[in-house]
Amino acid sequence: MFRSRPELAAEIVGGALGLSLPRYREARLRSESVTDDRLAELRADAVVEYWEAKRSFAVIVEVQGRDDEDKPYSWPFYLMGLRYRLKCPVKLLVVCPARATAAWASRTIDLGHPGMTLKPIVLGPEQIPQVVEPEEAVRTPELAVLSALAHGARPGGEKTLEPLVDAYGVLDDDHRALYHDVVSAVLPQAAQHYLETLMKLKNYEYQSEFARHYFGEGEAKGKAEGKAEGKAEGKAEGAVEAVAKTILKVLSARGVCVSPDVRARIIGCGDLAQLEELAERAAVVSTAAEIFD
């Protein structure tokens, strides 16, 4: 989402998290490499430059799914390396889907030199604003997706899911399908059902592989066979295949390399419940192999 909408990092840091930022008129993605060519290369999850008349500032975005004791050493290197390369202020935004990981990432890092510490800017579930107005969802659809992921399963989560359908309406087919697959993989069954009902009421056409198979092709197959068990089997088989494809699509969209062995394990998994767990991990893992840890 940060790559699809580069403005999002500044909107979160300067809006939801309330930190002061320099003015800018344009946001540009750049290479995720944050070190000089003469140094060992380290790569962040995303790097965004913000421009006014000249480069104004940059934001390094790191998605952190679990504690990683290497990060207190690599994050300061990211900041200093990119600051050296760009000659501008650089901020570190750490996105943590889990509350415990957000608490871990929020710790102040003592760099060991007098007066030098690093306090990462952390976006955890508690810091993600709850988007409940359709106008705001249409204006910032990626923030509406983050809101649904963080708050959709909580009490009152229906207020977050309702404007999400409006946000889908302003996205292109590919991003709409990817975001809906991620949301569907994270939400519990009751919240998924509520969201799908909203989509039907608003005449939303299913675009994602998961939705087309689970609510479309499988049902059509069952009707064509005219048997209840055929209908159930069609849904189940379609859902397994669709979730496997979704996992691969999410990993690809995040720039995570998938080896042939890992791809074969994902595609060959016939357990829908296990695949749904893998889909949740696909959104946060650093390497494809970690999805099975």
C-alpha cells in the first residue's frame, strides 16, 4: 500500500500520528537500498521521497511482523545511510500488525554515543485511525484498508467495514482484488460475511480470486451439478485454490522472493484452515520460508 500510494507514509506520520513534517508537493518512490554503493547493501521495505522545490524529506517504511533483535542495529544504519545519500531529513516508520510487536518496536534504541538515541515512529493497531466516513475512505482508500485490518474484527467494527466498500470503488481492479484478499484473510468469518453482504447490497462485483472462487465459481458449479454436496465441494475446492493464489500474490506484491519449493508447498496445501493462517503470515513475513514457521 505504501508503494501504491507514496503519500500514505506522510499522511500517517503527519496526520494519524500527529508529527510535524516539512511541506511537500510530490511523493516519489525510490530504490529501497539505503546504503552507499561502497557499503554492504541493506534494503528497507519501502523508501519514499517527498519533494517541494527540492527534496524535502524521506520516509523509510518497515513492516514488522515479529520481534527481531537485529533491527535495533540495522534501523539506525538505514537512517544514517539514506540521510548520507539524500542529504535531507529521514524518518523511520515501523508498521506493526501485532500489538506486542508494536510495543517492542516502540522502545528507544540507545546507540551507545552520548546523546544519540533512536525512537522509531511506530504504527500499531492502536495508532491506526478508525475510518468510518465514506468521504475519508474514498479520499484515502489505503488508510481505509489499514483501518479495516486493525478494527474490523473489534466491537463496532462494522462502522469500519461499511466505508471500506466505498474505498474499493475508487481503486483499480488489481489493487482492489489484492486489498480485499488481504482483508478477507485477516477478518474472522463473521466479519467476512458482514463485509460480503455489504458488497452485495452495494452491487459490488467480486474482483478477487478468493471472492470469485469462494462466492462465484464454486457456487455456480454446485448449481450446475444440482447437488448440495457438489455445491459445497465446488466452494471448498475453489476457496483452497484461490487462497493459495492470494498468498503468492501478496508475497509478490510485497517484493518477497518465493522459491520453487515454497511455491509448491503453498499450491500443494489442501487444508483451507492452514492456508488462511499462511495468508495472514504472508502479509508480514520477511522471507517466503518464514511463512511455514
